[in-house]
Amino acid sequence: MKKQNSISEHRPRTWDRRQFLAAGATLLAAPLLPAVTVRAQSREVGAPDAAAGSSPTPLGSGNGPYPTEGMAGYSETSPLKLLKFERRALGPKDVAIKIHYCGVCHSDIHTIHGDWGKIQYPQIVGHEIAGEVVAIGSSVSKFDVGSRVGVGTMVNSCRHCPECLRGAENYCENGNTQTYASKDRDGTITQGGYSKFIVVDEDFVLRIPDSIDLSEAGPMLCAGITCYSPIRHWSVAPGKRIAVLGLGGLGHLAVQLATAMGAQVTVITTSPDKSKDAQRFGAKDVLVNQAGVDFSKYKRAFDFILDSIPYQHDLDRFIPLLRRDATLCRVGVGKLTTANQYGQMTTVLNRTALAGSNTGGIRETQEMLDFCALQKIKPQITKISMDGINDAWSKVIAKQARYRFVMDMNMKG
């Protein structure tokens, strides 16, 4: 089997933030255009360029609103069904994006099933969006028609709180606007990427480096940045030993990222059949987490543990594996009504810490994309058609995804 990435074939390198940004692909020059610009021809990876001299044709009518369709949830228990709806007309700083691919995140399932609170139906989820700019507003300066772009978990924020000003819009003190199931600044409810078209403010759009296949870009915009941000924050670097709990959509990217940063990675999984995959992604050791397995050889072994498990599990089993002053960071979130407790003495004995982290800001997400392009990090994906989403969700719930389903808007069911 061909390797998914070449991490294990090269010596790991570490980079500070300036080096990360300098090493990534150069930002595409985007001229300031005087009016809305549109283009109908798709430039999806692998697709032929438009014929020379072909005339551009607007999508929708002028600058919108744009009619489109997507797979929506209509209740907590019903299957997703097709919904026809409209995206807003372009504002001065908006870009219109033809969506080619959208990753399937477990968060999508939790949202529709009401695990994270009540939502308004019908609701289209999906926040791992990759596509092409087909129209731009009059004041757009960061992108041009034809740019390869992505949209992650956010589409807006207050822009003025201390968190937003420092580039941490994901921690916006006034609440950021999520890509789906969130009240936008105009009062409408945002609809996500299980659809064919979206309009987003350019400040919340990411540039996809040319070396990243567009079909593999989406999962990086949630799963990738959710792992990258805490790994960088807790200074994972050469000489560090870290553990990744869970080898799913998040975990398989976490292993690659930490390995690329020079760490020695151990994967802890409940699935014995994932051992070879873990090693292929860069893990030096694999521990199968089953009842009765002795963890004593790993006591106080790790400088950092990234916990990507979205289900209730025994934290007292893992926190003692931390060295003094080390941290276990949770990024997997399941049902909010299900408690995940740990003993009062668990963190006290070795002055360890239990923390959490969510996604990343726009600047950090672009940094992550450039780093992944440089290090040839990518998710392992399985493409599905739009009408294959309900089957894909069943497999995600059954832990059968290997390792990210990606909706291909052009694939026939």
C-alpha cells in the first residue's frame, strides 16, 4: 500500500511561527477589483482549465442571492435530506465559493442529534469546506476568482475584542459565528458545507496551498487545526514524548503533526486493527487500551497527552501517565450531558494538568495549512456522494471511518 505521507522517511524538523509562515506557499496576489467578478468554469484539482477565450458566466443573477442545495437534517432522528435554499448576495468583502468537497466531522452528527443543545431545523452542517472562488465583492483584496480556498469552523466574529485582535477569533469574547447552526450578524442561521455553494467574508476564508489536493484539504480545517493548535501551544518538539488517545479523524492527523515536529509519539487506541496504521502515520509505539492491560511501564512517561476521544472514558487511567507538570489536553467532545470525571488526587500527586482546546484562529489555521503542505501531511480520506451521507454517519458512529469521509459534490450516488 502506498504511504499516505512521507513523514517517516525524513528527519523531523521544528519551526518557529515565522519560519512556518515563510516556508509555506506564497500567498496568491489578488488585485483589488472595482466590482463583483464572477466565473462559472470550475478549476477543481485535476479538472481541465477553461478553454482560451471562453466568456465568464455569472452564477445565479449578478452578485446574488445564489440558489443552491445541500443535505439537511430536519430533526434529531430523521435522515438527512436534500434542501434547496439561497445563499446571500455578495457584500463588498464577500467571496462566493463553489464547494467541491466537505469533510464529515463527528461534530456534525452531534449537532444534528442535539447532543450539544437545541438547534433550528432544517439545518445543513459541515465545516471542512474546500472549493474555488467564483465571484468576489468590490472590496475583496485577499482572493481572486479561481483561488483555491477553504472555510473551517467560523465565518465571522466580533472583530474588536482582545481575542479577535490577537488573531484568536475561535475564542472571541462575544461569541464567534460558527459555519453552521449559528446566528449570523444579520440574524439568519448559518448553513454549512454539505452543500454546493457558500458566501463568506474574505477574512474567514483560507488559502489552500497548491501542493495540497483539494479533496484532502477540508479535514485539515477542523480536525487538523484542532490538533495543531494545542500541539503548538504546549510546545511539542524534538525530544518530547507524547501520547495520542484515539486514532480517528483527529488522532491520525495528530500523530502526523507531532511526528513532523520531532516528537516521539505513542498511540493509545481501543482498536487493535489500527496498530499498523498508527505506525504508518509515524507512531513509534502503540498501546491497545483494553480491560486488564498493564499501563505501568508508561507511568510518568509523557510530556503531553492529546485526548481525541469523543466518548466518556476513564481519565484516571491516563493522567498518571504524565510527567510532573505535564498536561493532558482534551479535544474530543461527545454528549454534553455525559460527565467525564477524574479523581481529586489524580492531578495533585504529580502537579499535572487537565486542559482543553478548540480549533484555532484564522492566522493559525493558515499557518497549519502551510506547515502541512511543507511536511506532506494529509488526511486519509474516503470520498462519498452527497446522498451517501447517512451511510457515512452510521459508519462514523460505529467507529468504522478510516479516517475521514469527504463529501464529493460531483460524485454520483
